[in-house]
Amino acid sequence: MCGKKSGLVGMVREKMREENCAEECGSEYADVPYHTEVRWLSRGKVLNRCFELREEICQFLETKGKDTAELREQKFLCELAFLCDISSHLDALNLQLQGRGRIITDMYAAVRAFKTKLCLWENQMLQGNHCHFPCCQTIKAQISTAVFPCAQFAEKLSVLAAEFSQRFADFDVQKCRFELLSNPFAVDVENAPTNIQMELIELQCNDTLKSKYDAVGAAQFPRFIPDTMPQLRTQAAQMLSMFGSTYLCEQLFSSMKMTKTTHRRRLTDEHLRSILRISSAQSLSPDMNELAPKKRCQPKPENAVTIAVSSRVLFRTETEQKVYEQKGVEEYLRYQVEHENEPFAPGPAFSFVKALEAVNARLRELYPESEELFDIVLVTYNHAHVGVRLINTINHHNLFIERFCMTGGSSPIGYLKAWQTNLYLSADAEKVREALSEGIAAATMFMSNKLTEVSQTQLRVAFDGDAVLFSDESERIFKTQGLDGFFQHERDNEDILLDRGPLKDFLASLGKLQNKFYAKGHRLDCPIRTYLVTARSAASSGIRALKTLRAWGLETDEALFLAGAPKGPMLEKIRPHIYFDDQMFHVEGAAEMGTVAAHVPYGIAQKHPHKKCLNTGK
């Protein structure tokens, strides 16, 4: 019925615009609007204008020699009047379902009210009462009352009411849950779900919460439900997450140039993708005071714990390394550029770096303004051309590494000092030794095919004692005087502190960050945990190590004195992100158990290397 009337309007509209007939007739309106496919309810406005101009339209068509008998037919006029009135009511409902701040309970209330109105209108229509249908009243006053099809229109209202009931049946099932959101203080507790009855009683008896509800309204009140009422909070969150308003859709339509063209096209699959890129929240403005503390900025080197990691230990680059060794630099660079969109796989230091970032996240939560964080620097001998692939890989793995040092084959040691590096990890043993000679804590890492799964939330770092945290003084005694001489030396020097080793300062840096968590009451769930794993025996030589750490103001969370037993099984239990040892024998043993172990090439043990070597190359 509506389509037929709209088709007629289209024809009349074009001809009336050509002749300016409405103006000549002295009509209040100079034109008949045309509906858009985007907003179908605009048809109601078109029909209303057509109804108001019905006499002018007939006069115009008669001047053109057109038959207007159908337009003057009483049945047609009755149907047109009914369409105008019911379309106006639907348009009013549509407006109720739009606008800012509308939630699902508002929408449901509007639909329920409209269903009730339909029942009222149906009964009134059967009684010949058209007080809510002004166009019908106008036509009925002009024609015989007996001709007006009240029963027919009442039946259409009944069909419309049934359609609404069917369409919104799923929402009727949720009526109780909607009431809990719209006015939890008026809900009968006995009718509420049993899992929230106790919390609902506490809520309804809380005058403070009732005052807050009266002040902020249903939409904002769930924010003030206390944590002691988790079921009510969950209930409210579920209801608020439901699609509460067509406002965003309407705003999106008004923003799209596609709907502003002459032809006003539909939203079709062909251009849906591009349309959805348009912002539908133009009025939102960022809260800079809230966002600024969350912005991850690079800390200053003097405040941070700087970890320099080479690309060859952060990622797996064996294939690229073979290209370099077999085909030379130029072919290597070409290969890297050709594969720059292919991210590298994680290397042995990857889980360690991810753990550092997890610690940073916790520190930022507790100390938003602090720069005492881990700062990761990617160090590589590569040419700058390779930087694109490295950046793509970092983004692919969601790493936060902003500082790069690409030396193009030159030694990075000078840059490490400029970065005030606290730890340098590399696959190049020679460069590691060079860093150690410059007083920089450093270790050589090795590729392994077996890696044990490690914690995602707690950084675990394990240290050997002699020639790592401490000097190699006792190691030298053992090498020259044997085990008995070593024990005697330790007893004689029990109260004399050991000299510092190459990684002593790195342990101190970890301790500094641990203390920040302790200060906030997070000693037991601190995201940094350190271990001393030493071949010393506790009774005969362990006491000197513990006294030295205490005198330095340092500590490890756990200390394992193995008295010469293999370290691999203990490390497998600890599952550290990295373990530092000066002897390749222990490094290899740890690697065989799946532990990421790093070699510290320091002290007398380097003069007696183990025959099996896990890594060679630059």
C-alpha cells in the first residue's frame, strides 16, 4: 500500500516541480519532498505532504487532462489518511530509539509503550474513535461515517501489534533483567535470580547507593555498585553491553558522503568496507590527563637499566648468517631486503626481553612517572638496510624496542658505553670479551633447539657465583691447590669479602627495581626473582658468598649450593629466562636441559675451555 502511494507521489512531484503548480495554487507548500532509501521512514513525511496537498495535486492533474477519479475515491483517501497517521506514529517511535545516552532499558520501555498504544488504537478504531489519528479524523469528517473502514484498519493495527510481539519476543524474556538495571531498588527480590538475591537485598537497604542512583540515573549507576556485589556488577555490565541506541548508526549515515549524493544510495556490500572506515564517534575527545601517564616513553639512560641485545640472539638468523658467510655482504643485503616483510623467528633472548617488558608494565602501574625501567637497545653489526626487516619483526612480535644501534660491521662497544649499558648479550664471544674488558656486564648466548617454557609474568634470572657475581679468586685457588686447598682458603678467609665479579652490578640493578616493588608491598608477588646457583658447598664455602652479598647490600631470592652436583636439573626446575655461568661445561649442561644459558668469558676458567663448543662465528 505504501509503495503504491509513494510511486504516485514520485510522478506527481516531478510534474509539479516543472510547472510550479503548487505556487500558482497558493498552497502553503511549494513542493512535495521525496523519500530516501537510507531513511525509509521519510516516506511518512512524503505521504503527509501529499495528503495536505491532495486538492492541489488533483487540480494540477486535471489541467493536464489526467483522470483524478482514483485520487478522489473515498477508499483511497481513507487508506492514505491511515498510512499518514500510522507512519507518523512509527516515526515518533524511531526518534525515541535514537539519541545520546540511550541504553537497552530505554529502548525496551519505548517498544513496550508502543505495543500498548497499538492495543489502545485497535480498540478505539473499532469504536470509531480516531482521536490519535488526525488525518483519519479529517477524512471521516468529509465522507460518510459508514464508508470509513474502521474494522479493516483495526485489523491492520492488530497485525502490526502481533509483528511487534514476535519481533521483540526475546526481549520480553529478559524483562526481569532489564528491571534490575532500570530500577534495582524497586525489584521484588523473590522474583530475582537466586544468585543475586542476597546482593540485591544489601543494595536495596543501602541508602547511600539509593541516593547515588537518584543522582546519576540508571545508565551511570552500575559504575558505583561496590566490588562486594560482583553478581550485580556482572548483571549490569551484561545489560549495558547490549546495543542500546541507533544513534551511532544515524551519526554514521550523516557522516557518509555516499548518502549525501543526489541519488542517495543504499548501504551495499560493494562499498561497505570503505564506508566503515569513517569515524562514527566524531564528538569524542581524548582524555589527555588519563592517556599521558600510559604513554610508553623511553627512559633516560642514566635512570634506566639498559639491556643491549644483539639481533642474532633476539631473533633466529641462522639462514641469513649462512648467506653472509657463503655469498658475501652484497648478496646478504639483497637477501634481507627481498625478505624484509618476513619476520624473524624468536631467538634465545626473546623470552628474556618479553619478561623485561612484563616487569616494565608492572612498574608503570605502580610508578606512572618513574623512569627506573628496563630500557632495551637492539645492537647489530648489520647495515641500515636491514633495519626495515628488524622493525617489521619487532612490530610483528609486539616488542617495545625504540633504540637501535646498527653499526654496519663496526664494533658496538663504544656505543654501549654511551648508552650506559647494564648488560650486553651477543652471539659474538669476541665482542663480549671486549665489553667485559671495558667494565660492561656481558655474556655470550647460544642457539638451542630445545627451550623450556618459562614464566610470562615473572622475570627469573639465575647466576653462578665465582667469576660471575664474584671474582675468580677462589676459582684460581681451586685450579692451583685443588679442592682441599680451596676449602682451607675459604675457611681462612671466611670474613674477608670476595672481590666483585663482572655481573655484580647487573644483580644490583635488578635489586634496585625489586626494591620498588617491595616498597609497594609486593615482595611475595614481585615480578623479578633472582637465584644464586653455585657449585660451592653450603657448609664449607657457602658462608663467604652469602656474607659478601650481604655486605654489598645485595641478595638473591634463592640460593642453591650444589657441592659440585650438576646444575642442569636444578635449572630445569627453576626455569630461568637466562642463566649466567663462566664455565662452558655448565652452560652446555643447562642448554641440554632446555635452559637459556649465557657464557661469561671471564676468569681463569677460560684457560681451560671445555672441548665441546656450542657457538662459533662473529
